[in-house]
Amino acid sequence: MAAPRIARVIGAVNVGSARISAMIAGITETGELVVLGSAHRLSQGVKRGYVTDMKRAADAVHDAVVRAEKVAGVSVNTVWISTSGAGLASQIAQVEVDIGGRRIEQDDIDQLLVAGRDVIQPDGRMVLHAQPAHYTLDGAHGVSNPRGLHAERLAVDIHVLLADGAPIRNITEAVQNAHLDVEAVVGSPIAAGHACLSPEERDLGVALVEFGADVTNVSVHAGGMLLGLATIPMGSGDVTDAIASAFGIRRFQAERLKCVHGSAIASPADHREMVAVNAPGDEDAGPPARHADEANRIPRAELVSVITQQLGKLMEEVNKALKGLGFTGSKGQLVVLTGGGAEMTGLADYAQAALGRPVRISKPPVLRGLVDAHSTPGFSSLTGLVLYAAADPVDIRSVGPVYQETHRFKGMGLAVRIWRALKEYF
């Protein structure tokens, strides 16, 4: 079978605190999205979503993109990037115009969106995007495309994502130093939402918790748009650090214990099970654990206890964030967990008990060409970033009127117009 002909190539880079990941995808002539190549590497120069070392961050981005290009067999010069730091904040701006009962044309929609620019209040922050979420016709909500309909009044809800300017400029510069142009910077909650939430969930109401390495983003979606978000400076890396501190071992040993033997749910058998601190063949790779036996093994029950204590602190903060975002009562039901930290065994059950709400773990949708290694919750933001870019989102800052204003000159005005033309061309 012949390979599909690619009409458009999309490059994406997720700048995370634990790893830098890159994906190259193509849109075929029939509109199908195909993953051409993806890769990741350990992150450097990034801490809690912020660039802390420009050169190391740029080198890591360059390396991840080069690896993805080798797999894809194509090169990219421009990429979309996502970030979970930079003090992300969300707001909804509303604007309304009078239509007078006539049929709505594209010019009316464009003028409405242009008018929406004046109602955005960034308060000195950077606007990452300003997108029309849905339209309202004479009080009827949830209109996706009003063109061709009749109305007295046309309104639009505009979702605005804000960020601190300096961190965004640092991330952008790090990517540019990797010899890449930046198409746009997208907030990680926006990207992850495209990968993990169905349109029906975004309409009915859902909370998305992206459990990253250093940062946990909590975002609330309803009515088809992101209504608010909160950033918690805690992540799965803090669980690793807690394990390392509790047992007096190095981070790489603690990370292995967490990933291989860790769980968010305790079991009666944990007290009888001893787990090795180091992998087979690496017994001398790090110091022996505190209170370990002669084979450098610890009771699994102690490991699970450290993990659940740290998870308890995180869930307290998640609960506070959900309440602060108004995700309560009948409006606050389903919670979706994603991100690398969401891959921990038993986390959904633990979170459901801690939050008192139904919880599910979400991973990226099945895409043609997406390898199994990158089909996990830890790569939701990267895959969502590609989906977001492929959707070609409308930003009101790039929308302009399709008409040109004309003037009729009379008398002295006409003479001045003629004189200026003669002076310019002769």
C-alpha cells in the first residue's frame, strides 16, 4: 500500500521539567492526521515549567527534535510548543453586537471578533491565545457557527489564556536557539484537553488534572471551553524526592522504586513483600537504603506509605483548586487524570477516594503512526499539541475585517486628493 501523500507537516515540542518531547505529524490530502515520528529525552535547564539554564534547555530541545526528525525522515523549521509553567491563567471575555434581525454574514462574525480585542484585559500579562469558544444568538447559547442564521443580537464568549511574559520569552528563546521558529506557545492544559477530553465531556463539565513531574495543572471545562485553571507547584518528582529522603538513597534509585514497585493503594501483602532498591546487575549503583536488609531490600509497605503520604498532600491542593474554580455540586463530577504521574498503579482509585468524585485516567487517542511508547498519559500534552495545531484554531488577534473602508471626496477634499496623488507619482 502506497504511503499517504502529506499536504502539511506539523512540528510540536513539549517543554517539560522531566523530559523534552517532540513529535512530527502530517496531514494527508484526505485530511487524516498521521504521526511521522516522535522522540523524547531527559529534560535539562527546565524546573517547574520555567527555563533555568538557556543553553542546556536549547540543547535538549534540539536533541529531541533531531531524534524525531530521524524517525520521521523529514525536517521541520517551525514548531508549536507547550508549557505548563509561566503562571498560566484563564479568563472569559464577552462581546455582543446588534444584527437587526438580518442574516449573519462572515463580515458580521469578523467584526464581532475584532471588537472582542477591546474587551480583553491582560493586566500587563502576555496573551497566549484569544479564541472564540461559542456564540450566542438572542440568548440561545452554544452556537458553533452562526453564519447564515438570523438574529437580533450576536454575542461571543472568547477564551483568553494569559501567562507571565518573561518565562514565555525564555521558553521561546530556548527553542529559537535550537534553530527553530516558534509558530505559537500553547498552555499545557489546552493541549492536554484536546488529547484527553471528549467534546461531550467538555460540554457537560469536567476537571482535567495534569500530573506532571514538577507541576500539576488543574483545569475546569464546561460549555465546550476552558473556564479556569490553577497551577500547583507539586508533581510526581516530589514523590520521588520523598522516597529518596525517607530511605536515604539517590533520586535515580527512588525513581526506579516508584515506577517499578510503587502504588497508590496499600495491600495487606505489602508487609510481607521485600523489594530491591537497585535493578538486577546494578547492586552497587547507589548507597544502600536506610533500614534495608542485607540484600538492600525494603518492605513494600514502607514504600507505599511514603508515596501515599505525598499523594495526600497533592490531593489536598487539588481539592482546594477545584473548589476555588467552582467545580462543586452537580456541576463538579468527573475528574480526568493525565500526565506522567498518572501512570502510577492505583492512582485512579486513590484519587477517587481523596476527591470524592469519579476519576478516570486518560491517555492520548489512537493516531496512525503513534508508537506505543508515546501512547501513554505522560505524552498527552505532546499529542494534544499536534491535535490542536491540526485543528487550525482561530485567534481573534489574527482576524481582520474583509472589507475596506472607502471615502467620497468632494470640493477641496477632492483637490487635495488629486494634488497628493500627483506629488506621489510624479
